[in-house]
Amino acid sequence: MTLLLPLSIRKVRNIAAVLVGMYATSRILENKNYIQHGTTSTYTHCRNVAYVSLQLAQKFHWKVDEHSLIRGALLHDYYLYDWHDRQNRPRLHGFRHPALALANAEKTYALTPVEIDIIKHHMFPLTFFPPRTKEGFLITLSDKLCSLYETLKLNEHHAAKCRSCDFKSGN
Ligand SMILES: [Fe+2]
Ligand SMILES: [Fe+2]
């Protein structure tokens, strides 16, 4: 995503801080075991979405709730299974997983209305209702860009930048 400028060190550190906090308080590391697109794990995908959503906010000069944007990005696919595994995934995964991710996230955290909007509506327009917040809109866009890059394996250069906000766990 060369049209998007890299994030400042402060923003990268903000993503890292939220991620590290979640290691101890959630099951987010399990997402390293589940593939999202191509060879990209769900964990890495969510981290990429957080990074790109902040890049988009920067590009559009939008003032956003950065903390909720990062948390929403990291939890937007917190459904905790591999959707390629036909035996263990629910039917209609594409439509149902935002609600499953939200239920899991709500078991773990008291979510802000912005975080709920992000998780619930990130699959728009596949799911009927659009996001109601700027942050929700940024995640729907960032999610689609990252999904495209990950599926087509276009993200090697970009992935290297995203890794910078994940100094502790590597990949
Ligand atoms: Fe999703
Ligand atoms: Fe996603």
C-alpha cells in the first residue's frame, strides 16, 4: 500500500501496547493457529488491519478514537476458529462471524460503542447494515484492502512495516 505513508513511531507503539496488553487478558494469541487468507494467520491479519486503518485515518486527515480503532481492529475477527476447517466452523461463516467475534470479545472486555460498531459491521456490504462510525468505516475499508493483499500475496513489503508494531511475538 505504497499510497499510504508509514505510521509514526508513536502510533506503532500504541498498536504494540494494545497487543501486548491483550496477550495477558485474552485468547488473541490463539489466532496465530488459524489461517485467514493465503498464508496469513488471523492474528497477523488483525494486526495488519490495525496498522492500515491508522494509515487510512492519517490519509483522510480524520480525527478518530485511536484506542478504540486499534482494539476494534485487533478484535474484529476474534471468532477463534479456522474458517477453512469445515468440521469446526459454523455454517454461513461470512455472515455470522462478526456476531461470534463480538460475543467472544464481550466475554473478555467491556467494549466501547465504537468497538462494537467496528466488530459488528466490518463485513459490510456482505452483511446488511453499514458501520455508523468513522472508525467502523475505516475498518471495513482496511479489512478489504488487507484481505486483497494477503490473498494475492502482495503484502510482503507492507507486512514488514506491520511487523514493526509486534516486537514481542515476531511473525
Ligand atoms: Fe471478518
Ligand atoms: Fe478481517
